Amino acid sequence: MRTKLMLLISIVCGAVLLLQAQLPLPIRTIGGTQFYYHEVEKNETLYSIAGKLGITENDIIKYNPGAAEGIEDGQYLFFPVSEFASWRKRSSVKASQTDTAFLHVVKKGETLYGIAKNYGITTSDILKLNPDANGGIKEGETLQIPQMISRKVVQDTVKMAVASQDTTIVYVTIRPGDTMFSMAKRYNTSIDKLMELNPGISPQNFKSGEIIRIRPNYFTMVEAEKETTEFHTYEISRGDTYYSLAHRFNVSVDDLKAANPGMKKLKRGKILYIPVKKTEKVLVDPSMSDMNTGDEARIIREMYDSIHVFKDDNNINVALLLPFMLNQSHPTKQAQLYTEFYKGFLMAVDTIGLKNASKNINVYAFDTQDASLRIDSILKLPTMSGMDIIFTPDDSGQIEQIARYGMENKIVVVNSFSLKHDSYNNYSTLFQVNTPQSYMQAKLFDFFDETFYGYEVVFLDMPTEEEKDMIGELKAHLDVKKIPYTTIDITTSLQADTLSCALKPGRRYVIVPTSSGRNILIKSLDAIKNVKLDRYDVNLCLLGHPEWTTYTAEFGADFNQVDTYFYSRFFTKHDDRGIHNFDEKYHRWYGEYMIYAAPKFGLLGYDAGCYFLKLFMQGKDYNNNFNYTGLQNSFDFARTSNWSGFVNKSVYFMHFTVFNTIETIVK
């Protein structure tokens, strides 16, 4: 019964929408144009008629000038069918646009801070409308986001003010059936401005439910002539005929009769409606004025290409703006690591260049000396505006500096080093190589649910060690999933008996240390190994943290014995042949081996170089990126919104098996 009821509601709603799409009035064709006509009833006013039909009084007066002086019972009012649809659309825009909030569906890996940053507001603004979000947000949850625009600005927008003023940006959800053309027309903007504000949308990627930015009235319209018809009233005199009046008012007899339904003979004193054609000047958007259905796809594609596809030539120009600190007699280790990144990048140029002889790769390296003023002077060089890619240092202010320049000049900017910088929210050409913590955490929880289904969790906590931020989030995730967990406190070292007593026969357990340092491993690994060896009646494994990638040389054998998993932004196997070959080639080229670091900067430069050079080899539309797994780093870039830059969402999961092997999974 419930299903039938829902179906009935759907049918009724559909019928209502259909009725709203047209007027319940008769239509007559006059002069080749279809017009609705309404016969004024007793006690009706212009205001009541406009309200009933969902239009404005000015819409009625425009085509019935005499109505401005008042209307009478039995009088006819005309307005064109084609215009009526746009009036109703405008009315619906007014109703929806005066809303003070819009809806955002939380995506995987999003945080309250990140969402606020995306919309140019604060977390407090969101919490005012969503007080429950103070306890955290989760994927699929719907948040009300305040539309930071005044009611006056919205009303001015709805009136279709035609000045090329810089009105406030509004956020709009794409509805089923919307196209770029219909959205641009609805909000009185142009398609190219729509795409410039939302570089993440494309002819192939314009989906309902997505949120886009719109700046209504943000273009200069041009004057064009348009033929319209006004309906004037005339009191019939003795001797008037359709033929004489048609001649006098320069209309056809058929049009005159069509405008006066039911009046077969002219009677003195009666009111006759005269359809008078006139040419008026209107303001139109030149990018859409002559567009028809057949042209729409072609024009949008051309606009997209002009915005997203860079100069088409045989050169890929890359600049590395890094603090090599060549002005110092003894550069710091950090400066040496940047130099190592550059060396690895040159090896990528060699690899990609040999495979793609059709394009030239030009590399420009600049020593920024870790100074913003020096970066300013570098960016002012004429050659910089011709770059396709710029690699930045890890300083937040300098990343912002270069990212702003990159967006203004349509240059891809790559942040390969900073972990927590979030300028990707504001700069559409910025790529962040290091996966943000929130996206790593989201991937971890998915991996946890898949890999440890049916497991209970034992947390190992050392009060003297700093707890990982992830632990609190993991416990909240376990609470939602109703997965039981216990905590064992370690004061000096974990005892095998203490751990064994917490494990019930026939159960499966995953042990999670709450801190990531070496100390907790030193204090607990022996006990875990003993329990793993002695307790055949339980299934036991260990889940660790990204920092453990640096402990594999010291604890690798232990990890295998206790069946260990951990995750990271990067990973290398020491016995991997590809890594070995790279190390030897690096040594042959530069006469030295890479500095031991996590990650290794030479490998980072090589992987980043291979990815971005390959991206530009296949075309300079960086919206068409791809997944890539290199020697040490993996890349899966995606925009966080339709107007943001790109973040890497790729995460490595390592499994040190009891068979003394290492399985690597990239998610």
C-alpha cells in the first residue's frame, strides 16, 4: 500500500509541475506568433491576475499598454507564449534565490574546516545552521550552508540588472535537465564566465547535484533589435470595417480578427484590440543570442577549449622555484634535499623525453634562497608567463604567492612538499602532491571496514607518548559501526600475560598502538610476538601508522611475525628491482647516492616529474588527469569542488605477511 501511495504522490506532483509549465488559457496565433489571452473577470485587478498567473503587472502592461490606465470586466489581455516561460523561470529563480542557505552533501574525506574554506565562510557560520555538526560530520550527511549574499543583492539580480557590475558570487545546485546554456540564461550570465568560475565542469561533466559558483550579471550585454506586438484598444465608430481598420493600422484582416475572438461583426461603441507590431531595442548576451540547439554543443566546446587548453605547441616548459641556497658555502640538509628533488626530476625528463620525441621539454631551475622577495623578482621575468608547470618550495606564504601567479596565467603549480597547506581550496591550477590527512583517514576507515570485518580492536596506550589524532576519529568510527574495543595501558612495557588475558578464544583481534613513535613498538612488540606464537585459538594482527615506513629496516622482521598493516603517503620496498635500478642510475649520473630521508627526495622528484610531464604530453587540458603509481609515490588527483585546485587522494597500504613478504595496495 505504501508503494502505491508513493506512486500516486509522484503522479500528482508530476501533474502539478506540468500545469506550472504552461498557462491554463486559450492560445491564438496572431501575426505568426502565439499569444495567451485572458478575459478579465468581475473584481479582478492587474495585481490579482499577475498573482494568479505567476507573472508581474509590468509583464501584462508591456503587451497591453492600455491596462496601465485600468482594466474592465470582459477586457482581453494578451501576452506571448514564448515570453511566458521565461517569466515563470524568473519567478522561480526569485523564490529560490532569496533563500539564505543551500545544501551541501558531505563527501568522503571532507572536514568542516575544508567545507567552510571552500565556500569562503567560517566553521562558526556552518555550526550556526548545523549545531549537531559540532560533534563531527560524516560522509553522506547534508549540511545547510549559509548563502553569504544580502537579500537586496539577490533581488537586484532577479530584476536582471544589466550593468556589468561585479555582483556577489552565489552557490547553486545543478538540477536534473540543467545545461550550461540553461544555467547561464537563468542567471543572466554567460557560459564562458560560468566555466571560468568553475574550472571543474566540462561538457562531459555537468551533473545534477553538483554545486557550482555563479556571478549573475557579470558581463556586458549588447543592444539588439527585437520585434514585439502590443495590443492597443480602439472604440469602434460608425462605418468601421475589418478591412478599413486593417488598412488604417497597417495590420492584416486575419490578425485583426484573431485578436478579437467572438466578434464576427463590428458594432459601434465596442472595444476592438489592434495588434500593433513594433521594433524595440533589448540587451542580450552576444555569446548566446544566436545560439540554437544545434550550435550549443559546438559553442560550449569551443569556449571550454579556449579556457582550459593551453597554447598548442611542441614545448613543455617547466620551472622549479626551490631554495637550493647556492649562496651558502655549506647548504643545509634541506637545501640538499631540494637539489636531490631537482636531480630526480631531470631523470624523469630523460625517461619521458626518450619515450616521447614529439615534444621538447625545457627545464628552468631558480634558486629562491627561501625569500619571498626573490620569488617576486623571478615571477616578473618575461619567460615565466610562458611556463606550463611551476614546482614550489614548502613555505606556505611562498606557495600562495606562486599559486596566485599560476592561476592568473593559467599555469599548473605543484606543491610537492608541504603537508598541511590548503591553498588548493582557492587556486584552481594548484596540485597538492601530499594527500591531506582527512582524505588519508577516510581511505583508512574504508580499508579497515574491508580488511578487519568481524575483528575486535585492542588499543595500546602509553600515557607518556603523544596520541595520534587519528585514534579519536577511529574510536568514533568504531562506535558508529558498533565494533567493540578495549584499551590496555602500558606503563613500562607490555606483558604477554596482560595482552593474552584481554583476548577471548575463537575471536579475531587487531591491535592498534595509539602513538606512532619507536618507543611504543620497543615496549610492546615482544609481547605481541609471544602471544601470536602461543595463542593458536585467536587470530591476531597489528595496525600501525604512516611513521612506520621509517622503521622497516629496524622492525621489518617483527612486522612480518605479527602480521602487520600500516598506511602511508609513500612507500618503497628495499628489495624492489626498480628502486635498485634507479639508485644505480642516480649514482652513475651524479656520483653519489641519495640522502636517506622519508620520503627520498630524488624519488619524489622522479615520480612527480614522470606524472606531470606525461600529463602534458597527452594534452594540456589538466582536467583530464589519470592515476599513476611510481617508484615511491602514487597520484590520484581530484578537485575538492568545481572551483578548487587538485589534491592527491592516493594512499598506500602495506601488509607485512607472516610469509615474510610485503604486499602493497594502493587505494
